[in-house]
Amino acid sequence: MPALKSIPLTHVFTHFQQLGGVEALLRRHLEHDALANLPSRVVALFDPPKAPEDRVLGGGWTWKTSPASGRVRFHALQSATDGRVAVYHNCWGASFLADLDGASRRLGLHHSDWPGVEHVVRAQATRLDGVLCVGPAVHEIVDRELPGIDSDRRVILPLPISPPPSPIPIRTPLGRPLVIGVCGRVITQQKRVDQLPEFCAELRSADVQFQLEILGDGPDRIQLERQFDGRPEIVFHGRKSGLEYWKILDAWDVIFFASEYEGLPLALLEAMSRGVVPVYPSIGSSGDRYVTGVRPDLLYPAGRLPAAARVLRELQKLDAFGWGCLREASSRLALPHAGGAYDSAFSEFVRRIVSLPRISEPRPLRVGGLGAYLPFGILGRLPAGNFLRRGLV
């Protein structure tokens, strides 16, 4: 069988070194793309110029960088994208960098839903040759906002997980506190970790015996630790990886989310694959469907922490059989995401797009207007529909 043609790729995103679902997928791409003869590299716009890993190029942007000055720095990295297939994760930067990338094909890979995502998707109509979506909820937005991109240029990717091969441990929280885990970036924006102290207060009011474990790191960790003031039932694990990460998940009964928006959280699927029961806000994400598949009442009204505490109170009443049923349902729903389905679907889609005629504009209009000269630190605080931001999506 002849070897597949080599198709070089460049993945473009804001960060690579941070903790997050997109960053985890970028690491997977660096490892797995080459196996399909898709040699890849990453351009991480906000990482330091001297990245600590091979095939990762940092753009050196900061919150003081503006789109206009960022374009200058990106242009210096053009050899990283020139002639390659460029994959813009969450389409971040495509609006004001696409005319500089020199890419042979341009793809948008949407990981999540967030306020204003519809406008971002709609604005990419002439810039992309294909769109990949992690989860059906994001695909529905793409399907609605980009009717001009044919179905053969769109695909839903199954978010990949790599749980350890060891058996799922049997645990039933009878006669002991519930172990409730929170996993991911410790940050208020999106993840709403600022709600965790109030959530714990509601658990106490509902007479739920618990231990809360926070797995991850982020800019709001120190403030959160101060708020909890050393309470013994609160555990901060920090950032972990490998078997140490999975060992912590294996000790949890429940994984809790307070997020205001998500796509399909990697931590949700990883925890569910080990039989952890999800308690998750109703935010219209792909994650909602997985949680209701375990049991509908595990999806609580977004922002309603008393309602979330009542869900935990009901879980505390379960017997061993009830816990076993929920744990089996969680692991069964996550099972299709293990293995190489994501990698195969991604590589097949890239090759299909390369075989089709190019439809993206190779030289989109250059970014202009006042918004191009404002620092990202200011632009990021503006509402998604603000006219200064609209021209940059």
C-alpha cells in the first residue's frame, strides 16, 4: 500500500503552555498528526517567543499587544504557516491574520460555545475551506451560520480521551462524605470558580457531608485558597498529569461544574470514563446531553447553586445499587471517546479538504479601524457585539 502524501499543518491558537482543553488537544495533535503523515507545528500567539518544546513557536503577544502590532509579529513567523494547511482553533485570529498566513488551505476547528460565537462563526464565511466541530452543539451553530459551506466541508469530531487501561475502581460513598471534584483552569471567567465558596455553603445548608477537591491551576487559585481559609474539607491538588492525574479522578464520586459556557469539556469525559458522576449546569452545551444521558436531574439550572446542592443531597441518599447504575452509565457514555476515532476523523477530513478546490479567499481584506490599535487587554473586556470588536472577528 503506497504511503499517504505528506501534508504539513500549522495549528494556530492563543496559548500552548496553559492548562485547558484546547491546549491538551494541541499536545495530542503534535503527537498523533505525524502518524497520519501530517507533520504539524503549533503557533501559540501569546506564549513566549522561545517555546520550551520543539515544533511550538511562541508569538510573544501580551495583553498590551494590539491586533495591528500582533500582525507584525505574526508576519515574522509566516514561514511557520506558508504553504501549509492552517488550522485556526476556535477561529481565534483568523479574522486579522488570514491575509498573512500564506496557507494552502484554511480550517476552523471550533471547540466550544461562548457568548458571541455566532458572530465569530458567521464572519468566517469567506475565510475557510472547511470547519471541524468538537461536539454537536457547536456544529448546529456552524450549520446555521455558514449555510454556504457544504456538508462535505464540515465534520463533527469525537473529543478524544486516553484513560488508563486499569479497571475502574469500585467505590460507594456510604458512611463517608461525598468526594466532589472540580477539574480544569482555576479561573472566574467561564469556569466561575468564584461560585465555589457559595456552593459549599449551600451544601452545608442542605446537610451534605462532602470533601471538595480542586484539580488544576490558574490565576484565581490564590484568591480562592484565601476564601476557603484552610478549611480541612477543601483540597487543592494543583496541576497534575499522567497516572497521578487519573489516580485523583479515581477517588472522586462526583465531578461538579459551575461554568457559564462550555463546548464539551475534556475533564467531563475523562472523569465520566472512570465512573465519576457529573453534576453540570444547563448551558446549552454538548456536555448537557452527556449528563442527562446519565440521569436528567444531574443537569441543574445554570447559576442556581441551591438547586445544585439539592442534586448532591439526593445523590447522598443513594444505595450501592443506585451508585453502581450511575457509574456504569457515566463510563458507558464516555467510552466512544477513547481510542483513535478523533485522530482518524481529523486526518481524513484534512485530506478531503486538500483534495477539494480551494474556496477560502487567499488574501482577505486587511484589518482596519480603531479596534485594530487597541490592546487585547481592553478589547477582551468589551462586549462581544461592540463595534470595536466586530471588525476583528
